[in-house]
Amino acid sequence: MAASNAPVLSLVPSLVLGPGQPFEFTNTVLGIVAGPLEFSLGSGAPYGASINPTNGVFHWTPACHQGNSTNSITVRVAEIAAASLLKLTWSLRLGRMCFAPTQAPSPLKSPMDAERART
């Protein structure tokens, strides 16, 4: 049996992120492609997620209120010249802790500050 050269989307690694932690992934189409591709997100993509329609780069920085959830993400790829459509659905798990970069603790300035911080 001959191997298929039909285009397929590469698999997305399983990940667990924290809210506030940016995630970027380049979707890759493997196999023989007849022409330009157009990437889009399927319905139900999480709020704030985006994909570049020409290069397939997915980007999302989940908000703190989106934590402790599992998000199903569908990437759609239209192969324009062949009038075909590829789809791949994957899950991205979010933990509870928020990694908002603007919430860094202020530095302690004296031993008294350290003592107050413990109580």
C-alpha cells in the first residue's frame, strides 16, 4: 500500500498553562499542498485566542478568570486551490494560579519588612 501524501495538520503538544502565561504555537501542514493555505479558529475558541490566517501562528494569553479549565480549540485550514478543508481539535488545560506579570511582589527593604510579611 502506498503512503498518502494528503495534507494533514501536525499534532499540538499536550500542555498545562497558567492564566496570564502567554502561549504561542505554529500550526504546520504536512504533506503535499496544492497552493496557499488559510488558517482560522473553529467555533468555541476561548476568548482572546487568535490565529494568523496566513502562517498559522496561534496565540493566546488566558485571563486570570479563565483559570482552572480545559479549553477545546479547533484549527481549520482551507487549502484554497484544492477547495479542501483540514481540521484538528486539541485541548489546552489551564491551572489555577495566575501569572499576571504586573502583580510582582514589591521588594522587602528591611528585616522589619520581612517580619511584617510573615505575619
